[in-house]
Amino acid sequence: MISYVTRNRLEVDKYNECIATSIQTNVFGFSWYLDIVCDNWGVLVYNNYDAVMPLPWRKKMLITYIYPPLWLIQLGIYSKEVEDENEFLIELFSKFKFVELRMNAKNSFSMFHKFQKEKQLQILSLNQEYDAIKNNYNRNRKRELQKAEKLDLVENWNDYPEILIHLFKDNVGKRVRKIEEKDYENLRRLMEVCIEKKIGELLTVYDKNNKLVSGAFFLKYQKRVTELVCSSDFNNRNNGANTFMNDRAIYKYCNHFETFDFGGSSMKNIADYYRSFGAVDENYIQLHYNNLPKLLQLIKR
């Protein structure tokens, strides 16, 4: 039996134990992570927390809807054993009139195909020595690394979260709509908590004049490293800094983890850039369900 449980009634220990021991486990499902990045959230719970589906929600014009928070790459259904995941969608669509949510790569459904879009992110296997991984970079990445070496770029693993947030805000943030100040505050808190829990690391790159030119924040969970957020200085993009930054992270993590997740994209130019490191696509499902009244459907597409 599946029931909806609000955050304040959640049995947190049972919930987190399900996330930790599930087939689909990832860092994004834990209660502490969702408490930081979500405006509100509840959970669809199967039996005694044998499977769960966390649901970030907002309310607008008296309508509660499911939305994808920033700084959260995948969510979905987490189960200790393979369950009938269709049952969760039946319950989800009966309770909420509007749903937009990214599942994780291990979720699959045999129903409701018209409400599913297949998306991709890019992952790189780290089950090789660094030199073998680097040898699979394409010609452009190798050329960029040579350029970075000539320009004496320097990696730094000890900066403060605000350093990367300011770089992101001044560059990527100006091109991405709907990032509000509270979203940046959520990111700062998230980075600080992850660093404190020793599952997050911040890498920044400086040029020979000590100017910040690139940076990224990485999440380390089990055998997977995920690049959660990254940015470069858009006014200084001919120095190979972004390639250098990713290469330094791959070099650091290749002996300790199995998968490097670029937190990638279905956008061709971004996906192609990540593939140029030798990465391959990993598919996941994005749910998009809109059963709002006709007038509201036009507003909330």
C-alpha cells in the first residue's frame, strides 16, 4: 500500500535507511539534502518504508504542484527490492494536477509513456589509470590542456563556497532565468553541509595573475562523483581553464571512485563537450504531467 506522508510526519530514520540501502541510492534523496534545496517536500511511502518517492512541492493559486528544485540532479523512486514502480505514478498523478520531476537512471515505467521524456546526462568510467582515461580525450581537450599548461593555471581545493557562487552568479547565473537570491543561499548552505559531512569538495582554478577563471563543486557518494555546479569566467574563455578543471578532478578521483558524473545535459553542445572527455550518455526519465484546468494549462506549460 502506498500512502502520502508529509515532511513533519515522516519517520526520518526509516526514510533515510531506505534511501541508503535502496537499489537506486544517491545523495539527492536524503532528508537533510531535501530540507536544504526544497521549498517543501513530502513522500509517497510503500508499506513500512520499503520504497519511497520524495516529492518537492510548491503552492500557487491554491494549487499544490511538484517541481524540480535547483541543485538537485536526480530524484525518483528508491526501493530496497524491485517494485512495481507504475503504482507510484498512479498515486502521484491522482494526488497532484501538475508534476515536473527528474527520476533517477534506475527507474523505469511501463505505463504513462506520454508523460515521460527521455533525457541524458554524461558519465565517465574511472575504472582505468589516469593516463588511459586522458588518452581517450578528444583532440580539442588535449589541445586545451596544453594551452592551460603554457598559461600556468593552478588548481586549488581549499576555497570557500562563496568564491564559486560569485563566479557562477556573474557568469552562468546571468544566462539562466529564474535563479533567485534564495537559490544561491540554498547552494551556499548545501556546499557547507556537504563539506562538513566530507562528501563535498570545491575546486577552483586561477591564472598566473591569481585571477579566478573556473571552478566546480563535487559530491562524493559511494563509488560515484558528481559535478553538481560549475562555472568559468565567460570573459576569459580561451585559456583552457574549464578543461583543466575537469581534468584535475578526474585525476584526483580516478583511483578512488568508479564513475565521474558530469551532471550533464541533453543540450547537444554541452553533452558533446562532456563526451569529448570520453564520457557516454546515461538515460533517465523526466516526468511532465499537466492536468490543470484548461486556462491554467496555458500558464503552466
